[in-house]
Amino acid sequence: MTAVFQPTDPAQATTAAATPAASLSSRLWVNTRGMLTPSVIAGLAILGLFVVIAIIGPYIAPDDPSATTAAILQGPSLHHLLGTTQTGQDVLSELLVGTRASMLVAFLAGAVATALAVLIGTASGLIGGLADELLSVLTNIFLVIPALPLAIVLAAYIPNGGEIALVIVISATGWSWSARVIRVQALSLRKRDYVLAARASGESRMRLIFVDTVPDLLPVIAIQFLSLVLFAILTEAGLAFLGLGGTGSWSWGNMLYWASEDTAWSQGAWWWFVPPGLCIALVGTSLALINFGADEVLNPRLRSARIARSNRASAAEPPSSAAGPELGAGPAAGDSDADVLLEVRNFTVTYRTDDGAVRAVRDVSFDLHRGEVLGIAGESGCGKTTLAYAICQIQRPPAVIEGGSLLYRPRADAAAPVDLLTMTAEDRSKYRWEEMAVVFQSAMNSLNPVIDVQNQLTDSLTSHRPDWTKQERNARAAEVLAMVGISGSRLHSYPHELSGGMRQRVAIAMALVLEPSIVIMDEPTTALDVVVQREIIEQLTELRHALKFSVIFITHDLSLLFEFADRIAVMYAGSIVELGKADRLYRQPAHPYTLGLGTCFPNVSGPLKTVRGIPGSPPDLRSLPDACPFEPRCGYRLPVCGTRQPQLTFGRPPLHDQTLVACFLHDPEQAASLPAGLIPGQASNA
Amino acid sequence: MRYYARRVGFYLLAAWAAITINFLLPRLMPGNPVEVLLARLKGHLSPQATNALEIQFGLAHHTSLVHEYVSYLNQLAHGQLGISITYFPTPVSTVIGEALPWTVFLVGFATIISFIVGTLLGIIVGWKRGSRLDVLLPATTFLSAVPYFWLALLAVLLFGYVLKWFPTSGGFGLTDTIGFNLPFIESAISHAVLPAVTIILASIAGWVLSMRNMMVTVLGEDYVALAEAKGLPRRRIIMTYGARNAILPNVANFALSLGFIVSGAILTEAVFAYPGIGYLLFEAVSNEDFPLAQAIFLVITIAVLVANLLADVVYGMLDPRARQGEA
């Protein structure tokens, strides 16, 4: 039963943020929508059944549960559906009548304990300071003092207290874990703007707690309530089983007490103690199932595990590698194959969610040449990070590679390229890191927090260079660390001991350990301040000249790519909309979206220009219409743009012949209807 | 080092709180059943023993609360927990001293097995998330909600009464002499099998479920994706990158889990009449033996605190951030 009370670390059980402006009912709706998973429905059904029995039980019981008869210890029969006890009492009647007392104590104690936990938890979290310290210590003390022994001693002092005494004892011993969870939640709320505003405007603390924050805590409180009901039902049964439940009334625990007192098991009278225990277990299961569903809502990763499960069958077929059509006429034209290191064709990645398939990467094709830096730019949510993960084949569920091919040419003279998607698992683990390494956006998250830098640098050597000695591995780790300008004394540091810039350098050093031919970098400098960002870009440029690796550099910062990249692919809504040489893209952006992106960032060294955003927001990837996805936001749109999707094809002269653009403005068929000077790529030339 | 000092300090505080609760309980509760007991025992008790019980249970009306508290602490410091009424006139400390090894052996063994096996199962089910293994989850959820003592009753019925595989009551055969001899050890082990299996079965589901959920959460972290991209062996990805991080909350929340296991073990011992302190507590409560019941509460609490301190030491070894005083 431990898991029920520790769904996850309290800090991680963070609720989805609800806006304070929204009404209470709509907030609840947002928080509960999508919660009705099969397990939650099953839990609610079982719980509902027992609530109904608790209400009508005493009226439908066939006999008086306390009435003794001569029919002692009889097994289940038509007359006594669940048999009789040592004193000839009807087990079914005891069970039906006992449901009410058990459920009543459980729900009452659950409610009282929840109220206590909310009071202490929110007070502690919202008031802060010394009060928080003291209340936290109190909570933690009650957390480490085992609940049942304390409850037993307490109950022993009130032998005939009845249900009220049970409720008090159970709630007094069970509130602490919930108080801790609620405190963590309240702490995170305390820092939100509207609570700060309420405090500044001098609202009273009670009002602050009960009017402003409790509604936002409701989902967490509801979960804690269910956990506490479960705790109460088990504790009540335990106390009753020890004879501390007030033996005068019927409850499931009392039934078990009498069954045990009269050693029902030694007479084989299973019908006497199996039903009440089963009822306790079923109610407990129903509460746990509901909480399990709620956990999935609060922790999306658990949810995606479930979705991955339901989609496994359809995701099993390998993506077809023969999907790349017309390679000759496609993006590869003009390059000799020998020059191409990685060939991405018709690559499609989909997130299979409850609300439908989100096509995050759609039909993406490009080549990575030997020794080049290929930039991939786009707004957040355009699919560039999904693309990076999928090229490394480390996409997380529910993302699935739906189709396309990844062909790798390790050497210029290699006869046939290696298909990365269909290679065996063994080959793939050899290929990984040896040929292609990756640097993620946030280095804090990409370093394992519990092992030191040296270990994280050398573990790829251990698996890829099995014949190396430990000294050789450690020497190599120190060497790559020196390459990114970090002293060897940092080898034994843990990630949390390093600054953000250092962590990112370690992540880069890690990628270079095996001297791969491709390094994929996903926003490697975005989280850093400009000065550090500049240093790291300069360092990367040097390293690239020395080690000759190719880079796929993913960022939202087009101006950074203008400097650093040889060629740039611009992504919008999961597809590439423009692909060409960096200097050409800088001088002559061909796609209206590229033009917009270029004006989003000020250029410090270039001529002054107005910084503008792109009006509107990216489309919903679940339901893309058969039209240009940028059409609603585009200032150059033509009638044709709303009727079908433009293909990625060569731009018309004077665009360089290696420029690809997916826009009807560059479609020869549309040329006749265009006034001269409207086309972005030509306008700047005019 | 500061981390460990803080933890030790907290547990000392918690121990002091438990002792104080113990001191205050009889004074706060309506009526004082011990008074009745003392009257019944009049003449059987030495004046010192009477005095000690009066201090323990707040019956020495002629002294102040502070004075009683100091005397009470003084008694505790000298290991005087009073006289058991159930086992009159044996001192409580002797009674508990005889029962404690049984419980430490049974509960310690069962908890370690349950933690190790449950955590390993959780790692596997978490790694294979979305696979057929997930059908285990509803079954585990059910098992996690089953009362320990009900499972114990079922075990007694099935393996003791129907199949007659194991003894159903006590900690050793009546003919055995307690000590380091083979018949006694064999007998003790065969008596411990059913209670231990009950505790393991009832507690394992919690470890499986929480480890599985943490594993699924951690496997979504970038550093696990990176470990995969590095082409590391699956074993290293699962253990060093996944499980090493996923286990941290389980160790950090060990207190809570242990509290439930100990609570369940008390009831399990009561079913099996196992000669540990859980059964002793059951006897004490049945006989209104308040000195014994309260002393057992104190001993269980302190044992749980010590176990928690050990869990914190392990946590410190597992998480470099805690060691350096962040937590």
C-alpha cells in the first residue's frame, strides 16, 4: 500500500497551472478533463457500488446481523448466501450492515485528516518563515513516527469511544504525508503573481488561503483525500482487528476480529473472513485505481507510457526505407553522392496522443555534406527538436517514426550507404556515438546528476573501445575536457557543481570523445547568456576546423545560423519550407516565413532594420488542412495557397539553383499572376 | 557532513517528540485506566515500582508536571520502562528485550527481500513500459490495497489448515530450546516462513508500483535519451542512468513505507501469534497493559528512526546533491 501514498516525489506532483482568472468550475473542468481513463472508470464504479451498499445495506440485509441461530458455521447455501458464524449469525447480513460503519469511518476520518492536512500544509506553504519551519518539522516528525502503533496506543485509552473516537485517532495519525504534499504545492503557488498581488494588497491570510489558493490546490487535495480514505479504511480494519474498534457495532474490521477470535481458519470457515477482507481490498483497489489515473494526468510521462502501449501494435511495422522518390531530381541533385554523409528522405515523425496523431515532422528530406554545418531553424514547436531526437532514433514515446529513410555513408568510397533505420540493434549500438553524437539544449538535463563527469565521459569509451585500459580512458576524458577549455580537476565534479556554461562544454566534450563524423546540436547555447554563448560558438568553430566533423545545428536563432552555418533549412509546422546556402538566405530570404524569422532578431553588426515578429501563431499539427500551413499568417498569400500544399522545389532564377523553397510565389505556374517585385527572394534584388 | 548532522539532529528531535507524546498521552486522555490498575495491584508492588508507575502515568498528584517530566526522562535514561501487567512482575524492558530480536529478524528480513525484489520488478516493468508486462499493474494495485492481516488469515487457512505445510502459530516448536542449535533454527525458520511471505506479499506491490512510476518518469529525461544515443549497453542505461535516479524518491520516502510495513507486521504477528513485539502489543492492548503498550510504541518508533537514519546514509551515498547539503 506504500505506492498509494507516494505517487511521486511531492515536488513532481505539480498540477497543471490553472489561470486564476478562470472560474472555479472551468478550472476544475480543465483539471479533470481527460482523467476518465479505464482505470479511473473502474475505480469509480467499484467505489460507487460500495457507497450504494453503505446507504441501503441495512435495509436489504436478509437477517439481523446480531441474531444468533442454531445454524452455526454453515458454509454458503441458498438460505445463507455467505454462510454463518460460530454463533449462527448470517455473514452476508453482517457484511451489508458493516459496510455502512466501515465506509462512514473511512470517509469521515479521510475528510477530517484532509482538512487537517490542508490547514497545516497551506499555512506552512503560504505563510513561510518561522511558521513554515515549525510546521514542517511537526509534519516531518509525524511522518517518521509509525502511524498504527500510535493509533493503537491512542485507541487503547478510549476503549469505548465508538466511531467518533476512531475518526479522531485515525485522522490524528494519518495527516502528515498529505500535509507535506500540499505544502509543496502551496509553496509553488505562493510564488505566482496573483498570490503575490493578493498579499501586496493586504488581503487577510485566511482569505488568501481559502479563497485564492485552495481552489488551485483542489486536484491535489482530492487525491490526498482518496489516499487518506484508503489509509483510514485500512487503519480502522487494523484497529478493529485488534479489538479496538468498539466491538458493539458491525464493521468489516469487527467481523475479521470475531473471525480471528473464534479461529475461523482452524475450522475451515473461509466464508467468514474472506468476504470482509475482500471488501476492504476492493474499496482500497478502487481508491488506488482512481489515484493511479490522477497520477497519469499530473505526470504526463506516465500517460505517454500508456499511450505507447495502446499504439504499440500499429507502431511495430518498421518504417519503409524505400520511401525516397526521385532522388535525382530531389534535394540531392547537384551533389555527388560521395560528398553526402547523411541522407534524410521523406522523414515523418508522429506523436500518437489521446487527442489524435500530432504530425510533428512531416516528409522532411535533406542531405548533410561532409564537413559542413547545416543549420535547422524555426519557431518553438516547429518539430526541429523532434527531428533531432528522431535522427538519433531516441524519440520518446508517444513519438513514432512513421516513415522515410536515414542513409549514412561512412566513407566517400563506400559502395552502399547504411540504412540507419533498418540496421540491427547490435550494429546500431556500435554506430551510435562512434559516428553520430548529440548535444542537447539543456545540459543540466542531459547530464546524469548522480555520476561524476569522468564517468560520463568514459562510459562511451568503455563500450566502444573495450580494449582500452582505464588509464587510457581517463586520459582521453581529460584530453577532451581540455579541448573545451575545462581543467582536469573538474573530472570528479558532479553536474550540479558546474556552472551552466561549463555543463554545456562538458556535454560538447562528451560528444567529441569518440571523434564522430556527425554532431547534432539542439539549441546548445540557448539557455546561456550571450557572452558564454559567443565563447562556445567560437570554440565550436575551432574544434570543427581541427576535427572536421559535420554539424546539424538546430536553433530558433536564425541570425546565429547566418554566421555559423554553411547551409540553412528553415522549418515550419513540421516541414522544411526553405533550404539553401546561409549567405543566400541572409541576403535573399525566399520564403515569406524565412523573411519573417530574419526580422525577428536584431543584428548588432549589420545595418539597422525594424525588428518585427510574425503575426499569429503556428497551426495545430493535429489537423493540418490541405493548404500551405503558413497561409493564415502570410502577408504574400495568393488564392492558390489556401487550396493545396506547396512542394519543396527549386526556386526560380535569380535564386541560386541549389535553393529549395516550398512556396507558390516561386512556382512557375503561378508566375503569370504575380506582379513583379512581390516575390521576397527577388524583391531585395530589385 | 552537514547533511548527516542535520539528519541525526532531526531524528533526535523526533525521538524526543515521541518520548514526550508518550509522557503526555496518559495525562491528556479522559479517565486514567492505569489508576484502576494500580489500585488492583496494591500490595503486590514495591513502593519504588508504584512510584515509577505514578510518574509514568501522571498519578503522582503531589508533584508538578515539570518535575514529573524530569523524573520520567531520568527513568527512561536508565532503561526503566515500568513493570508489565501481562507478565507481572517482569519489567517491561525484559519483556520487550525477549520479543525484539524476533521482530527485527522477521520484519528486517521481509522488508529487505520485499524492497530488493519489488524494486527490481519495478525497474523491469518500468523499462518495458507499454509492453504486456503492464497487465501486472492492476494486480499489483489490488495487492497494494490488501490488509496484511487478511492475507495472513488466508495464508494460515491455505498453507496451515488445508495443506498443512507450515506451522501457523508461534515462533518455534514448544519442544525446542532457544539457542544456537540446529533443531531450534530449523523450527524458527519454518515458523517464520508464513509471516514473512505475508509481509513480503503485502508490501512488495508498493515498491513495484512506485519504482515503476519513477522509472517511467526518469526514462523520459534527456540524460537517458543521451545514454541511448551513446550506444551504451542496455544494462548500464537501465541501472546507472535509469534506476540509480529512479530509486532516489523511494529511499527518500523510506520512512513512510517503513511505517506502513511495520504497522502491517504488527497485525501479521498478531495473526500468527509470532513472539515479536507486534504480538506483544496485541497482548498488551488486550490486557490493558499500558506500561507495556506505551513502551512498545516507543521502541517501535525508535527502531523506525534508526532504520530511517540508515536509509538517509544510503541516500547520501546515492545522491551527491544531498551529501553536499543542498537537501
